[in-house]
Amino acid sequence: MSSADELAGNDVSRDPYFTAAVVDPGKPSGPRVGESERRSRRFRTRTMMMAIVLATVWLGVLLDPQVGPLVAFLLGGVGVTLAVMGVAMGLGLLGFGLFAAADRLLDVIRRASRWPDE
């Protein structure tokens, strides 16, 4: 034991509340065989049950004659909005790519058209 332990009073043999029986054994070195598969199966089962419940509720909402058309219209509006945003992003990327390609092409043409220095 180092002198720091002695100064701090960390001598286990003089501790009246310490017994070896109170100390728990360490954790096993790795997970038990089959435990991860069991967790994964439980997670898949819970996820599937949640998906079935959500699908049932939404199917009931969409088949309701009073609420169904409104929900379908809102979902269609969200879909169209996402489609317009996706097309705008695609056009922006296309324009950026064309601009970069034209800039490189103009740079190559500028370099090729210089007169050699004599």
C-alpha cells in the first residue's frame, strides 16, 4: 500500500464495516448466449405491435366518411409540399454543378489561349 492510502486511512483490514461477503462478484465477462437475440426479438415484437396499432388507427381515421377526406387532403398537401421542396433542391444542385463545370471549362480555355512567354 502506498503512503497516500495510509494517510487517507484506506486500510481495508482496519475497516469495521468491510467484509468480503458484502462485496458482489464482478459482472460476467460477456453477455450470456442468446440474451442479445432475446432482446432483439422483444424489440421487433414491440415494434411490430406498435406498427399494427398505428396502421389500424390510421385506417380507421381514413375510412371515416367525415374525417377521411380531410386527412387525405392534408396528407396530399404535405406530400406535394415535400415534392416541390425536393424538386427545388434538385434544380439547385443541378445549377450548382453546371456552374462549377462551366467555371472549370472557362478556366481551361483561358489557360489554353495564353501566348507563351518568350
